[in-house]
Amino acid sequence: MATTHKTRMLIIGSGPAGLTAAIYGARAGMEPIVVQGLQPGGQLTITTDVENYPGFRDVIQGPWLMQEMQAQAEHVGTRMIWDTIVDIDLSGPPFRASADSGDVFEADTLVIATGAQAKWLGVPGEQLLSGKGVSACATCDGFFYRGKKVVVIGGGNTAVEEALYLTNHAEHVTLIHRRDALRAERILQQRLHAHPKISVLWNKAVAAFTGDPLAGGLKAVELVDTVTGEGSRVETDGAFVAIGHAPATSLFAGKLELDESGYIVVQPGTPKTAIPGVFACGDVMDHTYRQAVTAAGTGCMAALDAERFVAELDFAVGQLTQA
């Protein structure tokens, strides 16, 4: 039987942003419900070593961190529901969300924390060696390649920025691009070409990643020339796929303002969308930083703003009742 769940705060998504919002919302007595979605715990559940989350001097595991966040959220009063939202009505409050199970959720305030996923190449060895030499986040994993040789795949701003960042750690960085010209901003291109630790391979597409995840991880990147079809091989310690991210916002298309890349538009410096009572936090609205700690920070902001919204809503209802 389908069930209708009512709550003061509905949170869609269960990564660092959603769970932090849940912790703050529960502590404020809002009895939040978190609908976990297709990937409970978000991208950190497929991340192995985490060394840049504050509070842990030793390397921790991404799945463990998310388990602890969820346990903390539940401990202070959050209700976790394993389901997926398939339709949303933002004409409230109350806002109304329909789930794949048939259940319906009604909420006074809505926090969207559906995240974004890195785009992958889809070539052999990529997923097998993910976390074992293949990564989609230089800021997250670059530290592990101190004094080593790495490659970055892509030609836009993200790829060039990651290549430049990796020079802080790696001995040498090779940028691999399938065309003969970069799409990145000119100033970034100038910095890239001027850097002595960076070289560029033009007109090369990645055909496969090779190595053994149980014996040293990634060993090499197999390439094919996009002009001649000739094959080649680059031995490397790490490969960073930097071809962009895809925010999980299809549910909100036509219902919330999205930017040209599909991210939810919020008021600068806040998690507030154009609809009062609807907030967005984490990677679904952040195409710049995309870190667990920044996602958690915006989750906190969303919960605090949601609490204020509900207080104002209650005050308005009280005034009407007295009148």
C-alpha cells in the first residue's frame, strides 16, 4: 500500500550535503525525512581513500565516512527512506514529491541535494581501475601522486585547471586531448603552455586503461590517434578524467531555474532557489568546488535557512488564526 509521509523538511539525496542538512534539521526539531535515491551516500560511497576531510589525521574510507554521517543523522532524529523521487510538485508549501514505490511525501520545506556525477569515458579498464590509478578529481586525489607521472584527459577549463593543480604534486603532467586545440579559456591555456612540468598530446583519444587493481593499479593509458588511427601507449602512475560533470537535475527541469550546464541556480552566497522554501545544496548547485566539505557546508546553510522559513511560515499561520 502506498503511504503519504508528512514532514517539516524533506531532503532529496543522501550525500554529505543532504546528511548535513538532516543533522541540522533534526537538531532543530524538524523531524526531517531523507529520500536516499539511487546512490545512497553519494559519490563518497565509491571513493576509497579520503585524506582531506577535516577532523581525521589518518586516511579514512569514503563509504565509512558516509555511514558515520548517516548514523549521526539518524541518532538525532532523521528518518532515512530508501526510495527514488520520480516527480515533484513545487507549487506549495506544502511541496509534494512522488516516489518510485508509489509513496508520496509532503513537506513544508524542500532541500535538494541530488548531487552531480563525473562524466566518464566508458572505455575498458576505466571502472576496474577507478580508485586504483584512475580518478575524476585532482583536488581529491592529487596528493597521492607526489613525485609521480600523471595524465589528464580533456580539453576544457576543468582539464586545464586540474593539470595545473597537479603540478603541485606530480613530477610531470601530460594533458591528453582528442582535438588539436583546447576549449579552455585563453588565460588558462597560456598558463598551461608556459608550465615546464606540463606537456600536451594532441589528437589522441583514450582507448583503454591498463593495469591490475590488485597489483599496483594503473600502469598505462592506451591511445589512438584521431587523425591517423595509429595506436600508442603512455605509461603513467595516475590518470585523471576531466571531461565535465553532470548534475542530477532532470527531475527539476522546467520547475526550477537551471544554468546552461544543468546546475540549479541559487541566490549568490546562499542555497535559496527562486521558489521560497526550496533550497539546493552540494554539487547539484556547485560546479566550482565539488568537495565533500563544501557540500556539507552548503547542507548546513540549507537547513538553517529552511528552519527560518518554517518559523516564518508558522508565524504567518498563527497570525491568520488569531485574525
